[in-house]
Amino acid sequence: MPFELLDFETLPGDPLQAEEALLDRAKAGDAVAHLWEAPRSLIVPRSYQRYAPLADARDEFARRGCPVWLRLSGGGLVPQGPGILNLSLAYPVHAPMGALAEPVYLHLCGIIADALNTLGVLTHWQTVEGSFCDGRFNLAWGPGHDARKIAGTAQYWRRVSSSLDEQPRHAVLAHAVLLVDADPIEINERANAFEALIGSERRYEEMKVVTVAQALAYEGFGMPPGLRERVRNAIAARVVAADLPQAPL
């Protein structure tokens, strides 16, 4: 089943509402993809509602021109804004809850990694301690302990009603956030300021992340014209050619 790449204008601007729209398509049996950028903002998981100062902190950041949105998937805080590209994939899965969690992550990482490889940026998946929203299936650039996070991933499963004699059916939302040419200092300062305001005691390090533009410079490549559009086109090409993830044999 090939992915249908949706136009940005067809989905709501609120990321949570957009995720719901994508899940509705997946529940109906479709495989859809959404490549999008958000205005300067932060996105946090609903688990952040455990912090009592969250509502006041969101109000304060909204006054600063940086709205803070809630999302369905888990993980941690993610900065958004110009120079940060998001890929959301939604599709049906006939399997028990979470049974294909790792193939879903590897499928998503593979799409982004293959696209970046065509631009001369080689990546792999690993944790990067000290980066925002760290996880086992970050995409990282650089070797071992010197690796820096270039993309983060998350996923969310929702059960679709089915009869007792059917294999369980779920709608899966898989999401990646790719740093293209955003300012690592600014996005980390913004993320740290919000974490401090809610009292989470989390702090992120600028040197633990890298953008596509920085990786190209470190590799000795010149900055290609229209980098954001080239990255978007490379990912879109991989998405429309991709199959759905499969369970390991």
C-alpha cells in the first residue's frame, strides 16, 4: 500500500488536531503522510500535564509568541519553528498493540536516513544523552559518544473496533522531527527556559544536536541552494516509494 502525501493546507494548524485527522484516515484503512513545518512553538506530550505550573507556563510562552501544543505520543519536549521539518505517517496495522513498535521506528528512520544520504549526510539510530526528547530511535550524525541528534522519532497507536474473530487492528501514527537549518542555540535555550518554568529539572545541551546544514559543513560540503526544499523533496520521494513496515521474520 503506497503512502498518499497530503497537502499541508488540508490539515489543521494545531498539531494535535492534525494528528487526529491523520489517525482518522488510518482508521479508514488509508496510508497517509504529511510533511510540515510549524511556526515558532514548542510541542510537549500530554504527560507534561503532571506539572502544576504547565498552564501558567503555556500562557507565558504564548505571550512571548511561542505557543506550546500538546501531542498524542509520549517522549519529551520538542522545539518547532523555521528550519525544522516534520514528517508524520499514519497507516493501519493488523497486529496487537505495540507488536510492530520497533519495525515502525526502523521504517521511519530508514525513510529519513535514506533521504539524508542522497544529500551526503550519513546517519544512524542511537540515543544521544543530553538532547531534547532523547530516545533509542533518534537519528544521529557522527560516531559513538560524539554523535549528535539530527532527528527525533515518536509513535502512537490507537485501536480500531473489530470483531472478536479478527486480528486486532490499529491506526498507527509515526512522527519524525528533523533539524534542517534551525539555530541549535536558540531552540535549546527556548526548550530549557520552558523546562525551568515548569520545574521539570530537565536541561538540554546545544552540542548534543546538529542540523543538516551543520553536518554538511562539517563534512566539507558547501551549502546547497534551497536546502529546505531539497530536504523536503528528498524525503517526499522516499515516502511515496515506501511500503508499510513489516513484522520481522
